[in-house]
Amino acid sequence: MRALEVGEAALLLEFEDGEETRAFHAELLRRRAAGALPPVREIVPAARTVLLDGVADPGRLAVEAARWEVPPLDPREGPVVEVPVRYDGPDLAEVAALWGVAPGEVGRVHAGVEYRVAFCGFAPGFGYLTGLPERYAVPRRATPRTAVPAGSVALAGPYTGVYPRASPGGWQLIGTTDAVLWDTAREPAALLTPGSRVRFTEEGV
């Protein structure tokens, strides 16, 4: 782990890989819940970093964090969110060809994995979900779409994501969901929050 002070009240922690990042993020949440973490306004994970904002003494926290023994992330840890999906996306046939399966098998493969929200970004409520085996990673589209419908379930590289609102995008679209990904009247507003486990269920099955 590498710790970098950012301004006067923030600390950026850098890690070797996503697994280490997710394990450390979980440890930070555990310590904050137990009152064992100095006051922090926000804990924001990314692919290989975690930003702690609103820290009274970033330097001291960096020294303390370097001494922690952080266990691997328990796959059973974290709340579970179920997302019903219709596997009817316009890129279903293309993804099936890349995977070497029939289009009707894409949903079975995709829904047969439990995912974890590694981090959020791009748009409010958009979570980057890990868990799909490496052999199923697919490239982004060569030409992004100017408009992707809200609720589109999509793949890009090692990630799965669900578009919370209509927006441009270059991910491969394999399905749709009616789940509301972002609702300011809900607490938290995001359905998929970092650390949550996600299970997709194939509608009609």
C-alpha cells in the first residue's frame, strides 16, 4: 500500500490490485462502524485506490493504516441486492459469439455468478461490478452509442454495470432491468453501493 496526502484533509491509499483494494475498503468500513477509525467524512473506493476525505490528521492515519493486518475479503460479507434482468440486449448475439455460447446461454452464465460492487462512478448510481470470470471479459464497443436506455445491463472488460439513466455509453448491452438504480428519496440513494453483493436473476425463469 502507498499512502499519499491530498491537500490538508484527505488521504489517498493506492494498492497493487482490485482484491487488495476491496479488502482494505471493507476493513475501513468495519473500523469506522466499530468506532476504531478517526473521524472521516467520506470513504471513496476506486479500481485500485481508496480516498479518505475529511481527515483531521492524514499523516497520522497513513502511519496507522500501514500497520494494519487486513484479512482477505470474505465473499459472504456485505449486503445482498437482487436485480431481475431480461436478457434481451442488442449486443447479446455478439457477446454470445465472444463467449462461444448460444445467445440463450448468456443469461444463464451471467446470472450464475455473484458479483460485488467494487466502486461507483461515471454517473450517480452506476456501480462497477466484479465477479465475472476472466474468460468472459469482453471489449467495449468500437463505436459508443449516443444513447443507452436506463436500466441497461452491460459488460466491458472485467466489469458488469447497470445504466441508472439514459446516457451515451460504449459497453456491450446484454439485458434490461426495471430496478431503480438511483433515487434521491431513498437512503442510500444508490441501489448498488461499494461492497454490496449483487445477484442477477433471469426474469421468466
